[in-house]
Amino acid sequence: MCGGKKDKMKQIKAFKCEYCKKVLLSRNGMSRHEKQCYYNPISHSCITCLHLSDEYFYKGRILTDEEYFTREEIFDDEKMINKDNEYLFDCENKVYCTIKKVVLEKLKTQCNLYEIKKN
């Protein structure tokens, strides 16, 4: 009870996406959604693609493996910061397509270069 009155709730029938867990009231709407859902491998979306990567960028270039691991060590032990590596704190983490070699501002579907990510 809330404020002395009985809470009124109505049970509804809804449909949940098998891939992203989105909920819709319409069966047809959910059917359309699932066909284009970013998490459905059939949509050939970036999210389920082998070529999707999170990369750290500094002034437009991807950090080298050495820079990346140095950055991780610095975050674990801040005493390691010096003038030679302080730029690593100014890096941006971006979503990157490794086959097209581009930063993805928006996720895409139906890519002709799609390869399914193996779990």
C-alpha cells in the first residue's frame, strides 16, 4: 500500500528480444526488432563482428601495444607517471573497425565485411 490506497497494477503481455532483452508490447514489432537487433548475428552488426575493437587513441593515432600496457601499469601505480608518458592520460577510448581501419561513430548493420565473433 502507498499512502493508504491500494496500488493498482495491471498485468500485461509483452515480448522480449532474445538478443538484447528489449521489451515491446507488439509481437509484430518485436519480430521486426529482432531481425535488425545489433546483438543478433543475422543483422551483421558491428557488435557481433570479429573486426570490432576498442582502441585507445592519442592525437588521431592508435596507441602501440607497448604504450597501452604502460598506460595500464600507470593506472595501477601512479608513481610511474613522468613527462615522457603523461600523454597516455589524454587518450580517448574509441570503437574501431580493424578491417576498414576507421573509428565507428555509429554502429552499423548488414556489413559486407562481417565475420562472426567466436566466443
